[in-house]
Amino acid sequence: MTTDKKSETLLGLLRLTLGMIFLWAFLDKLFGLGFATPSAKSWLMGGSPTTGFLKMAAKGPFASFFHGLAGSPLVDWLFMLGLFGIGVALILGIGMQLATRSGAIMVVLMYATVLPPENNPLLDEHVIYFFLFLLLGVTGAGDFLGFGHRWKNSTIVQRFPFLA
């Protein structure tokens, strides 16, 4: 296996695992699989996927802003659609530009929610995710172990390039 092939495989695996993190978060919040979300607090049981994090974890200079968003049906829908869309797009390797940009914005907002981070005065995993999204967006990672190449050549993407 050449170095380029190894790099492509690693980029594909990074994309897949990050996609699984986002899709898993969606599924756990939707169904309450008992990991981060108990079944009684699942979205399907009437729970809010944003209330816990935005009410309990939000601190620092933006805490009051994020507390105000907690439990809003619009914010819940946007958050869940984001988790689902980003997760599926990354797993399939399609819509990478939209998915990586949306993912980068989402993790920056999540980072801003917990400022300053709990275990380090500046950095936490959201910063790593941010740079991973940027890396996946600029390397064509959807083409490696995914359907990105076929997706980019599809009629719909040719007609609407922002879906690439």
C-alpha cells in the first residue's frame, strides 16, 4: 500500500468514525438508548435533545444566551437535523462541503457553550472536531471509502453544486 493510499484510507476512516459519532448522538437522543439519554427523556418520549446540555453544561460568557435557547422546539429540530444530516453525509461520503461546514459551525457553537473548557483552559474535543471537519472538507475525504466521487458527478450535484 502506497503512502497516498494509506493517507486516503485514514481520511476515509476518520470521516466514517466522525460520522458515526454524530449519527449515534442523533439515535441516542431520538430513542433514548440509555447512553447519554435515558429512554424516558428521548425526543420520541417528549424530551428535549438540547435542554440538558444547554441548561446544565452552558457556562462562561455566553451562558445566558445558550440557556435561553434550551428546549426551544426550533433549536431541537435544527440540532437533531444537524446531527442526522452531518452523520449520514459523513458516513456515505456525500455532500461533504455542506456537511463539513455545518459540522464545523456546530462544534464551534458547542465549544462556545462550555467556555472555558472543564479540563484545559483553552482546548477540548470540540476544537479537535473543528479541525477534523476542516481537514475532511479540503481533502476530498468523501471519495475515500465512500460515495463522494459518484455523488459529485451526479445530476443533482451538477445542477446544485452547493450539495457537493
